[in-house]
Amino acid sequence: MARGEVEMAALAAAQHGVVQRHQLLELGMSEATVRRRRLAGELVDVQPGVVRHRAHPDTWRGRLLAACLSTGGIASHRSAAILWQLSSIAGGIVEITVAGPSGSRRRGVVVHHSAQMDRADVTTIDGIPSTGVARTLLDLAAVVPSRRLESAVDDALRLRRTSWTELFATVLHHSARGRNGCGPMRTLLAERYGDTDVPLSNWSRQVAHLLLDRCLPPPALEFRITDGSGQLVAQVDLAYPAHRVAIELQSKRWHLNARSFEADPLRWNRLTALGWQVYPFTWAFFVDEPDELCRIVRTALRRPCPDLMSTAVSGDG
């Protein structure tokens, strides 16, 4: 077998039987040779610019990779879920995402268009470029029923392919008005993740990341506020000391009880007396209204700070 033939066979074997025509030319084949082999049935057209060597069977992975090679796209949505071995998603569909506005169409392929390809966390699985698992689940939320989405999330968590924290960070990172999948994923996170499984420290950091992502200044975490005599008045979840703005995160687990019912208003009144503005937010509001949360904080930071004396010592807990 000639050297070019050996290289072509090796390339096809590494790519589920499919190769791009320009790859064949780079191996030394001429356009005439490629055309002759196509006419002879040795090379079978799969997608524009992509052929399959007849020595290899027609497989789902081969068709998926061919679609990616033909468009410059990546496996996504249900196809990416199959690659990630999320068993709740049935096989067979060839689904990819390409950059930019709509326009690319391919026979037998579901093509999505994205303006957020830089956030796709592209990963190669079995030789096929694919969205990262958290982005895959977010995309999946736009195309499958809620129960199937929940099963896929369970699969990913059980296989340790992702975590609740990563899923929530992905929603925040992709959150945009009209972004498909964010709504269903937020609903799932609120139901499964909010009140019992989120340590307050992690939640505080997620809020901090959200504020930074919306171009707000970084808040202090676990901020200790003292009065003029140095006595501790409160330790708040997040704070902007220069503006005397405190953010309190209210979860059912830690605040829906008799003790907190009495203690929280007293603590907030004391902070108000020291000139602080206190803004409590629930998990549901954080998940469902991230833009409104940021708007409220941005408005608070623009208000003049009362000229009251207080001493504050911060510590990142």
C-alpha cells in the first residue's frame, strides 16, 4: 500500500471513517484522484467537503463528526448529551452548534446557531468536538421536557461530570434576555438546589460573581459590622462598606424558624440605625431575577451614604 494510502486509512480510522477533502489533498491526493474514487464508490459523500471511506461503516458518530467538520461546529444539545453518556437521552439525532447567525443547513442535521461559542467549554470526546457537560445540560434544557432534563442532570451528577455549583455558574455566565434553556434550568436549580444543598458561603460567592459579571464593584464577603464602641452588631453575607450597603441572603433552612424570625429584624434595625441599608434576597429571587437583583444593588450604591459614625472590621469567612 502506498504511503498516502496508509496515511488516509489511519486518518479515516481516527475520525470514525470520515475525512475532509482538504485533508486528502494535504496527504498528496490530487483533485482528480479524489473525484475518481468518489465515482468508483471508494469515497462516499457524507456532507459538503466530507467523505467516508467505504471500508468503514456508516455510524452515528461518523455522521456527527462529519457535520462538525463540514460546518466548523461542535456537537451539542442531545448529541453532546449522548457523548457525555447521559443515559436519559436516546441516540440517533445529529445535533450541532455553529457560531454566528442562522444560515448553515446540513442534510439530516439539527443545526443551532450561537453567539456564545466562547462560553461553550469545547471538549473533545471520542475524537468529536463537543460542548462541555454543564453547557450541554443548559442547551438540553431548551429542547427536552423538564423530567428528561432532570434525569440528565442526575446522570451527570452521579457520574461526577459536573456539580450543582458549576451548573449554577453556567446559568449565570450565559444568562441573557431570551437565552434558550436558562429558564428551565433556573427552575430546576430552584427546586433541587436552593434551600437545602447550597452552603451560604457558596451562595454568597455566587452572588458576588453575579455582581462582578454585571460590572458592579466586588463586595466584601462575611463582613463584620461593629458599633462605635467596637461591639459586633452583625456579620452580613455581603457588603459594600464604603456605601454602607449590606446584602443578606435568606434561605428557608437558616432563616425560616422562630429564632431568625425574631433576630433578623432586630439585627437589621440596628444596622439601619448605624446608617446601613440592608437588602435581603431569597434564593428564588436570586435564581429568577438576577438582573433585578443587580439593578437594586446598583441603585443602592448610587445613593448618598448617611454621615453616621460606625466602625467596621471585615473578614472573609
